[in-house]
Amino acid sequence: MNVEIVTSDLLNVATLVIMGITGLAIARIRNLFAVVMLSGIYSLMGATLYVILDAVDVAFTEAAVGAGASTVLMIGTLALTSDREKATPNARAIKGLFVCTLIFAALVYGSIDMPLYGDPSAPVHNHVAPRYLGESMGEIGLPNVVTSVLASYRGYDTMGETFVIFTAAVGVLTLIGRARRKKGGKDGGSGS
Amino acid sequence: MMMRRKMVLRVVSKLLIPFILLFALYVQWHGDFGPGGGFQAGVIFAAAFMLYGLIYGLGTLREALPSWVTRLVLSLGVLLYAGVGVVCLLLGGNFLDYDVLAHDPLHGQHYGIILVEFGVGLTVFAGIITIFCAFAGRAAADVNPHDPEETARAGDD
């Protein structure tokens, strides 16, 4: 039992340290191709963290979308733009550092009030979660409570999310889907 | 495109793609018993086609999966989801209250969830393919401006 706790702590720390290093590297590196690859690694480590937290469904999504699909889309975007980041003037970098520090401090201040991880008296464990866990087997009858919540109790929200994806695809189609079909020497001849 | 001559990539991807598709179907239909569901299944299914498009070129992908198919599937998914809700309304329940879909409320819930998850899977799959093809088509047009055939096919979405 004790050994198990230590192992999971070690895993947590190792994952978070790798995520921190990856984040710093993303901020420092100017070659955007490397940045895209690093952000894929960041997502993969995020997925690992979700697995450690027993949120397998979320980990699944993060690995498929964050590390898989969005990496390919980012590379597609790099092919359209440039794979080198422009250097930022120092004055602007200092302003950015100031804003980031401010937001970081605000986030840390906000997280002081949050209940500890795994605290059984935390509000999230005493609101609707006990009902979902206790009665979804009798009301919905599925072993995976996540699916019951997602598709039935919160079916309305999931429908909204599906419409968001639909809208995103339609938006991309409208903006760049049909561009440059009638291609000549000129640049402006988009065919929509 | 540029990877047309990479023998290893072509052979390995050809071996992998059927298993990726099969795994996506497993995730889709077993989302109620294990981790997964429509969203994850849609992304994995789309990943198989994205791999195909990356290795064999966008034109080949569009021959296998024309743009009218993805556009149709994109809207079919949301229609299926909302349609299940409307059927619940017509059967006398609330919107998306699957209890009324069958005599036994538990069966009704099960049918409703499977249909709704399938709708999510369809829309996510088609949405990701659509976005991928739009970006890649634009890139192909930039990289290869003197090949109007490829550009026209690639940009056709």
C-alpha cells in the first residue's frame, strides 16, 4: 500500500517535470516544427497524467486529439505559413513576462481556496456525483458512468458540443475550403 | 505528394490502417462498457484516413472519401443526435429523455445512448477530415502551384 502511494507520487512528479520542461522548451525554441512536435509530447504527457488520475476517457481524448490530430493540423498550418518564429523585441518580451507573472500569481491565489486533491468533503464529491455513482446503474444501466453522464444526464450539453464541432468544420470550409480553385498567376482569384 | 515513393511508410500504413479502423469501431460500440465513446472513436477513425492522406496524397484520399460524403456525414451526425431528441419528444417524453424509446426504460436509455454516441462519432469523424483536407488542400496549392490537376482535386472541399 505504502509503496503504491510512493510510486504514483513519483509518476506524478516525473510527468509534471517533463511537462514543465516541454513547456519551457516550447517558449524558447524558434523553430516552429520542433514546437509542434513538443506540443504533441506535452499532450501525450497530459494524457499520461489523466491516466494516473484515473480519468481514462479524458486521457483517451487528449491522446487522440491533442497528440494526434492537432499535431497533424499544426504541421498543415506550418506548410501554409512559416516554420520560423519572428524574434520578439525585448521591450515587448518584458511586458509579456509581466502579464504572465500577474496571471500566474492570480491563478495560484485562486487555487489556494480549492479543496485538496482527493478530499472526500470537497463540493464536487457531494453534489450530484454520489447520485450518478449510486443510481445510474438503476436509471441508465451502463457500467461506464462517464458515458451515462455524458450521453444521458448531460445529453443536452453533449449535443451542444457536437454542434460546436459541426460549426467549426463549417467555419473552416467557408474560410479556406474552397480557396484557390480557379488558379491563375494572380493571387486574389479565390473561387467562392 | 512527396511521400509517394517511400516504400516502408506505404507498406506499414497499409498494414496499420485496417486495425486503426477496427479499433475505432470497437471504441465506438463499447463506449458504454469501457473507456471511449463517439468522440474518441470519431477521432481515431479520422486518424486512419489522415494517415492515408499523408502517405498517399490528398487526391487519393479524396477519391476514397469524396468531399460530398464527408459533408453529408458531418450533417448526418448532428441530425441523428437532435433527431433522437425529437423522437423522444414525439413519444411523449422530454427532449433527449431516452426512457420513452422502448417499453423498458433501461433499454430505452441504452438505445438512445448508442444512437447519440453514433451521431457524435459521425460528426467528429467528418469534421476532422474536413478540417484536415481544407488545410492540406491549401498547403498543396501553395507548394505545387504549377500542377492545376492536383491543386483542383486537393482544394475541392
